[in-house]
Amino acid sequence: MRTVTINDFIAAERQALATELSGLAPEQWDAPTLCAGWRVREVTAHITMPFRYSTDRYLRELEASDGDFNQMADRCARRDAAMPAADLLAALAGNVHNPWQPPGGGLEGALSHDVIHGLDITVPLATGRRVPEQHLRAVLGFLAQRGGGAVFGTDLAGVELRADDLDWSYGSGEPVTGLGQHVLLVLAGRRLPAGLLRGSQAARFS
């Protein structure tokens, strides 16, 4: 896949999320997301952290968390969530074409970051947003190449994840089916609202 195509996907995802966020009521910024313990404002703070932090600041924050990225990300997201929602939104909308890539992840990693965290927000809010098929296929393929659920510590033993809106599956065992974007969230270790997945093992992921 051409690099420019992935760049286009990334820009489209950021713009779509910025549009969704711009339509939220003030109280919805405090609504829970699929990221445990994070509201919409924490997830948005996390998504925009690479745009708002210089390399020096990132390294200082990482050092303050003894090199533990997950601890740093949680601490910074909770602190930065106190920013006005308008400022968080502006940080996203103003960086639609930002070239940031996660260390070792490349452009596919950046796309995965934006797609998954966007769904962390829009799925529990039930906005009806559907990630374009090309974007989903790129992220699903990227995660499958990296070991699927192992990337996020997801236990998929005895389960075949199967998208029912596109020709894609992963694993072997009892089928768990749903929209491609919901199957992606399972792969990414998320717990989904009840009713979005089907199959005898679906409750494991809800």
C-alpha cells in the first residue's frame, strides 16, 4: 500500500473524529469510553499528546514515570484532561496532517492508534460512526501481522474472530462475529457493550 494512501487514511480518521467531537454536548466530554477509567476527555488528551508534546517534554514525562510508558500515558492523560474541551478539540483538528508515528509502528501504527481510540469514544457514545472499510482492512492486517490479540494481551484461545460486513477472520475455534470495527476492538483488548457481538463465546468480550 502506498505511503500516501495511509497518510490519507490517517488524515480522514482524525478529521472524522474532530467532527464527531465538535458535535458533543458539554456533559458528553465526561462520558466513559472503552478505555477503562478514561472519559472522552482523557482519550482525546491521549490522542493529541504527540501533537502537544515536544520530544524533550515526552522524554521528561517518561523519566518521571521511571520509563514506564503506560504509567506515563495514564498520568498525562488524566492531568491534561483538565484542559478545556475546546483546546483538546483544537489540538486534534489542527493536526489532521501531523506526521507523527508511534515508535516502531510506522504509518500503520499511527492509523491503528487513531482508529482504535476513535472507536473507544464513538462506540459507547453510539454515534453511529462507521470506519471506512479500507481503513479497517489496513488496521486489521497490521495487527494480524504483529500477532493479533497478543499485541494487547487479548486471550483469543479457542475463538475465531469473524467480521460479518467484510471478508476477514482471525484465529480458530468458536466463531465470534460482529462488525469489522467491533471485531477490531476485541483484537485490541476492549470490552464491548452487550449486543454488539454474536456467538457462544461473545460474552468473554463484553
